[in-house]
Amino acid sequence: MRISLLQQIPRFAYNGINSLPDLDYLKKQSELTLEDTFRMLDEAGKRNSDLAVTIEGINMHLHWADMRWRYPDVYEGLDGPTVRKFREKAKEWHMHIVAGLYLTIEGKTYNCAVLIDDSGEIIGIHRKVHLPAGEEYQLTHGNQIEVFETKLGILGLQVCWDMQFPETARIQALKGADLLVLPTWGWENIYGLCRAYENSVYIAAAMGIGPNSSLPESCDPSCVVDNMGRIIAAGDREHAEVITCDVDIHKEPDPQYGSENFIKSASMRMTRFSQRRPGCYELLDKPLDETPLYQRYDWKDL
């Protein structure tokens, strides 16, 4: 399959505290960002992409610290014009799209990854499960870690901070995911390559570039990672661009460490998962306050 990542520089840029532009200005900036997105989708379509991935919150225009408006009063829903335009582009170019969008659903606003198939139908919505400090002021947590069957393969959707938690990728891998797709503003190779390697899955991460046209030192550019944790293709640190590469997400990872001499498995994914011992992982499904770690910190002010 051919994957295109839309590494973008959004027009959104204010801190929500000392800088407080009016809503009309912010909406205009969002419209300009989306125009850039749709031009980049056209480029991905011209490259005969099977899947195009945007960055996180491509329609975001309110800073999470800006409490002048309620998100549900500002952000549209699944039936709004932005989602309709993404559906039209998917149908026009006969390609799947994963769009990172802020959407209001049943009166609550979520940070979503929306999966649209090549006929323009919405076939999956992931609501960001893990919200970092600040986002929970206006956004609602998702509560599901899903995978979705497509003609391309089984896709697991995540949004940004979700990838920081190994449980998210592990659950999707156990559900049979061939590819994890990640709209993000915080991709880091230090954990991202680990998630691919330890779960024997491909990852496609579309990372945003800041308004000063550079990435923070702690972050890394958009990339596609194979199921051995190796980067196949990546953007640079300073430019908006469409990164395109061809991958076979159904190719199994080769056995390692001579394991094929002892286990009848031609796949490191099969070998690794066959040797899991869930019965030994006793704390993983416990609430935080039932773990020894809980006693180490003062949690009441969080």
C-alpha cells in the first residue's frame, strides 16, 4: 500500500493567556489551515496514495487555556462541512483518509481520528483516550481502544498522547492491527519506534511543525515505521510536506535471536506473542490507587 503523511504547519498560534485573538480571526486561520490540508490531500491523491494521514486537530483554533468559549459551542460535528469535505476528497481520489479533528459528538468535544474509506464513508472514529495536562479542560476523554477492518488491512487509530502508553498499542496489536495510524503534535522516535518493535506492527505518524517552522528538540518529524522498529520514510524538521512511501503491512517480521531454530514460527510477531504470560502481569488491570506506586506521590491536586 502507498501511505502519504501530511506534515503541516497550521496557522494556529497563540497561547490562550497573554494573547487572546477574537473568534472570527481564529476561525479564519483555521479555514486557511484546512485549505492547506485539502491541497496536500490533492497531492497525496495525485501520487496514487491508498492512505493519507493528517496531523492532530487540523481544525483546532482555540487554545486549551482559552476559556472564553465552550468547545461544544464552537466545534462542528460529524455532519459538518469539514468532515463532508474530507469525505469528498476520499471519494474523489479513491483513497482512505485518517483525519485528526476536534469534533463535537452528542454535546461533548473530542480530539478524534476519523477513518474515511475510499468511497467517502466514515468507517471508524477514535476518540483520544489519554488527554495530557490542559486538554481535559475543554475536551472529553474517549474510552475505547479500537481497531477497524478495511480493504487495506486492520488499522488501529490513536491520537498523539495515546502512543505514550504501551497498553494502547499492545491492545490494538492483540486485536490484530497491521498498522497503527497516528495524527499527532508530539511524535518522538524514542517511544514510537519501541511501540512498533515491541508489538511487531507498522506505524504511520503525521506530525505537525510549529508556527516558527521548526520542531521542538524533544520531538521528531512525521514518519512511517516498519514492524521491526525501523524508519522507512520521514519528513524533515522544518518544512511542510507530503511524505509518501510504499509498504507491505502484511509482511511478517523475521524471527530474531535464532528463535526459528527452536520454535516453528517464521514470524517474530507470532514468536513474541506466543511467549506472553498475562497471568504474571497482575497490576496492569488494577486502578492506580491499588498499586505501590500510588503511595509515592501526592495525587490530590492533580
